[in-house]
Amino acid sequence: MAQLLVRDLPEALVLALKERAAANGRSAEAEHRLILEEALRSGRNEFRKRAARLRAGTVGRIQGESADLIREDRDSR
């Protein structure tokens, strides 16, 4: 498995990580891993929500493969 080294963190941030880890019964490393996983997972969820909103906004519009639409337009001339 890969490793990640983060340099030059403010001491207050490291302390907050250790306190959060202790409060959750985990090591600082395990807490850090969980924070990264949650942050990156939420990014995907936000993307999915945004994509769903965009799809909802295109209801009723012409849909299909772009190549087919271009061919149809070209052939109609």
C-alpha cells in the first residue's frame, strides 16, 4: 500500500488530529486515513448530485450520440 508524508503542518493541526483520534478511539494515523477517505468520497457524491441536477435540466431536449446527431443534420441538407 502507498504511503503519504505531509510536511510542515502547523502544530495546532497535529494536536487537533491527535485529540480527534483519541476521542474516536483511533490512532492519529487511522484518523488521518479516515478524514482523507471521507473528504474524497464526499467529492464524488457532490459530483453525482451535480450531474443529476444537470441531467434533470436537460429533460425534453434532443438526446443521442453526437455522431448520430451530426450525421442526421448533415444528411438533412
